[in-house]
Amino acid sequence: MMGGGTMMLGIGSLMMLLVVGLAILLIVAVIVGAIALLKRPAAQVFPPPMQATQKSVPVVMPARYCSHCGEGLQAEWTHCPKCGAPIEAK
């Protein structure tokens, strides 16, 4: 009779250790996971913001062209920036 009681006490102790051990493992896993998240760079934790689309810039056609090389010229230029030829006033 004494052996059966001791066996029940031993199984009860093992069950208690199992329940307490699982609780401790769960707490350790949560702490390790939280530390891993805190060590990550913010770019990995949060997705990057959406990239803004580039607005199109209107293309301005030159009002004048160089008579020597055909380069486009601005109105206030007196010499061609490509070939250096003087610009004839119109």
C-alpha cells in the first residue's frame, strides 16, 4: 500500500514540474521574441512608405537655333555654348 501512494505523489510532482516548466518556457520565449523585435532596424519592422510618383516636367523648345551647329539657344544668349559662334540678332 505504501508503494502506491508514493507512486501517485511522484506522478503529481512530475505534472507540477511539467506545468511550471511550460509556463517558464512560454515566458522566456515571449521575452526573447520582444528583444529580437527591439533589435531590428525600423525598416524591417515597419514597411517603407509609398514612393511618390515623379511629376513630369514640361519640355521647353528653344526659340532660336545656332546657324553654325544647330544647337538650341535661349533668347538672351549672344554666343552659342556649343561652338562659340556669335549669334545674329533678329
